[in-house]
Amino acid sequence: MARTGHTKTEIKEYISENFAYDLTRTCDEIRPNYCHVESCQQTVPEAITAFLEGEDFEDVIRTAVSLGGDCDTLTAIAGSIAEGFCGVPEHLKCECRKRLPWDMLNILDAFERVANRII
């Protein structure tokens, strides 16, 4: 839905209705008591909330990290949704590419070629 032009409201409603995730809490409400939990039921909704509250890709990443707990997983989920919704800014892509070894760059390039044909 993030890749096909749906609004954040439509995404939120669809997820709430079809997956019974509680997306009513704000990140400010989640943050004080959130801790690392292995359960997807207590990670995925929080990541989605970070996406829904973020203003752009970088803000989504910062918001997800700010929740604490299992923030690498939260950020991977929230960032993946944000990438589909608003894309990754070119300056961040360039900076990340500078840090990857050539073999990983080749894999990334191949993935992007395939993904761009599918989307």
C-alpha cells in the first residue's frame, strides 16, 4: 500500500482491520514503557506507528530508534515501509553506498534492477 499511492490513513485503517494491531497509541505513549520484546505483536505495531508519525524517511528512522527496545528491528520495519511510501533521499543512499564493499554493492544493484521491474 505504501508503494501504490495509499495514504497513511488508509494504511492504518487496513492494518488495524485486517491484522488487529493496536495503532491507537502515539510514539509518545509507547516510548516510556517500551522494552525489547521478541513478540511481533509488540514490535510490528510500534514500528508501523513510527512510520505513521514520521514526516519523511529520516524522521521515520529517528522516531523508530527513539522508541528504544528492539530498535534495530523496529527501524528495519518502519524504514522499509517509509522507503515504499516516500523513498530514500539520494544523499542517504550515496552515504550508505560509500560504506558497502563491492560485493554487497553488486548484490544491491542487482536487487534494485529486479525490484524496479516489479514495481
